Amino acid sequence: MENKTDDLSVALQQMQNNLKKVSEEHSERTWLQTGKNSLDEKLRGDKTLPELSKEIVDFLAAYTVAQIGTVYVFEDDVLNLQYAYGIKGQLNNLFRLGEGLVGQVALKKSLNVFNKMPKNYFKIESSLGKEKPDTIAILPAVFDNKTIAVIELGKFGDFSPIQLKLLEESSESIAVSINTVVGKKNLKTLNEQLKGKEQQLSNQINAINKSNASIEFDLNGTILGANENFLNLLGYTENEIVGKHHSILVEKGYAATK
């Protein structure tokens, strides 16, 4: 009888453990999917690069309970700081590939977690003072096998496996969004440069035209127009000569060629 009771107790305990495990797995899946959906919402819309960077780091820091964070975007062969969350004081504004923890992770193109912080690593400020974070997670946002940006998060305690999974699974969507914004920014810059060159060329043409006296006729000798240099040279205004025959501009002896 006791054996049957013991077997029943073991079975009930195992059932409870299984139910607890299923419940925890369900909660984790829900947490993960909710996080990804919420992040996708943050990535939508027409934003500038600093605005998008802020949206990404603010959300990830809050969702993973990180106290500090930064985002660096790869432009002009360097990683440029776009936004810092919860950090006061001096920060490195740029890293080259392979330089520092940020540059090393950008080169490796995979999520890295560090538990031993460098002595000069920035600290988390709280009501208790300033302390270095226990753990930092550095995520490269990779698209088409290229590191588009690097996101760095620091916190007291450890990142849980599900938090790290969220970071890993968000890498590509973050990279695509940032890459799109950078592309638009570069296109806008290129258009502005082209407009500047067009204006410069137009100014050069105008300068050439103004340096030469010129007049335009139709096949009947009727004056269609003249530039400022021509008008100043002969002492006419454009209204005085446009629509009239060119003979008004020459001596009477030559006017017979009309």
C-alpha cells in the first residue's frame, strides 16, 4: 500500500513539474514574441538615425532591465556613437573595426557577453552611488553579412538566456531598419551635392553669358532678346528692342538691308 502511495506521489510531483515547465516555456515564448513585436513597432515609421537609435536602445534596455546602453552605427569605415542611455560623462564617439569591445564584436559579427569589466568602463549611477555593471551584452546588428551597427547594454546581475535570445533574434530586423535610414540619409546628401554642383554650373554659365555681349534674332531679323552686357553696351533696355527689326541698331545707310 505504501509503495502505491509513494508511486502516486512521485507521479503527481512529476506532473506538477511538467506543468510548471510547460507554463514557464509558454511564458518565455510569450515574452519573446511580445518583445519582438514591440520592437518591430519601434522600428517602423520615418525616423532620423538618432531618433531610431534612441527608440532601439530605450526599448531594449527597458525590456531586458538593463541600466545603461549605447548604439554605434557603421558609417565611413568607423562605428559612430548615435545614442547613449543612462550614461553620464565622457564616451568614445567612434570605434574602428577591431578596436575596443565594440569594434571586436563588430568584427566577429556575433553576440558577446562579458562579466569582467575593464577598469575604465563607464559606471551605472544610482541613489547608492556609481558602480560598474556586472554584465554587458554587445550585439552586432548584421545584415547581408555586414555589421550595420553595434548595440551595447549593461546591467546589474546577469542577462537571462531568454533575454539574450531576444537580442540575437532582433539583430537582423534592427540592421535592416538602420541600413534603410542610413541609405536614405546618404541619398539625401548625394542629392544636395548634385544640386550644389548644378547651381555652380548654372552660375558659371551665367557668368560666361554676362561676360559676352549677345543678341538673338529670328530668320526675319526680328530681335528676340539680348543679354545684359549687350544692352548696357548700346544703351538700350530689352523692352526697347525686343520685337523690332535689327536695323534699329545700325546706321541708316545699313538699314536698307532690311
